[in-house]
Amino acid sequence: MTTPNAGLPELTSNAVQQYITVNTALSIIDALLQMPVIDKDLAAPPGSPADGAMYIVAGSATGAWVGQTGKLALYRSSTAAWTFIAPKSGYKFWVADEATYYRYNGSNWVVDVAITGETAINSQSGTTYTLVIGDAQYCVEMNNAASNTLTIPPSSSVAFPTGTTILIRQMGAGQTTIAAGAGVTIRTPESLKIRKQYGQVVIHKRDTNEWCLEGNLEAA
């Protein structure tokens, strides 16, 4: 028998030299260690979790998750029970439903901003686009012949960590306007419009619903 995620060997009754099995399992743990998290926004446990499913418990937890907010919840079908793991500062997990890494900073789970020297591109061909959590540290390209709008959502909708930076580029002929979502303030010395095709700007989150915008902008 092996565990459902990392394939760790499990102890069996009456087996000899059990330490070999344990040491093998520890070696695999040492090599892999990480498991994906399915979701971080559920306050109640799912009805039929798969064996080995893991979640980050959201606020106001209910049911079997009461009092476990912020912890990792691991389900094992062999016991039909949840095991709760208190995270430590620096823990990092891939949250599958958002396709984003989250890191525990000692008090909260935040989007993990990895400085790799590379900036991935999210290319958008429509006339409207609202930023999503996965855009943190990305370059968003607006590519449309018609005028288009990129909206910065409020923190209540998309909780970008303070300090998030996003590059925005106008690839199409249609002028790109940066718009503020409900309750969002954009600080800029110029207008909210990118000046011309291939121009780019940078937005930086300095507070909960406050962003600074600068770059190749049309004069105010």
C-alpha cells in the first residue's frame, strides 16, 4: 500500500524490518514534500473529497473545519477524516483552481511573487479585461484594433498583495485605457490612456485599493 499523493510506502502489520519502509518514505518526502492544494476559498468541507485531497481552509469555517481557518486540511478516505496542518512562514503551495502559487507569510496566505528575471505574457484580444490574481508580476497585452479597457478590480474581488507590480502593454491599434474598479484609486501624473500602439505602463499596488500608474501615457 502507498499513500495517494506522493506514493509513499505504508507500514503493514507483522512486516519485518519496518524501518526500511519508514526510511524509504522519508526519502520520498525529503525529495518531493509538496502537494497541490485544490482550493483556498472554501469555508465548509466538500461533500465527497478524494483520498489525499488538500485544501486551505477559508475564513468563518463550518462543519468539520470549524476553528481551522488558515490551516491545510488533508483528507484520508481510509479514516474518513480530516487532518489539519498548521502552516509555518514560508510554506508554499500550488492552488489548482487558480493556477497560482500561494505562500504563507506567517499570518496569511498570499500570492507568491517569485523574482525569476522572466515575465510571462497574458495576451488579451477582447475590448475589455479585468485583472485576475494570476496576473501578478505578469505582462498583460491588450491586442485589439478597437479601443479597449483594462480594469483594476477592488481588493474585495481580487486580493492582490500590496507591492504587486503588473506590466500592461498596448499591442493593437486600439487605444488601451486603464480603469479603476469600484472603490479603487489610481494615482498617476498623466491620463489613464496608453499613448500609442506598443506603448507600455506599469501599475504598482501601494495599499489595499490604491495603485500607482506610470509609463508611456497620453498627456493629461
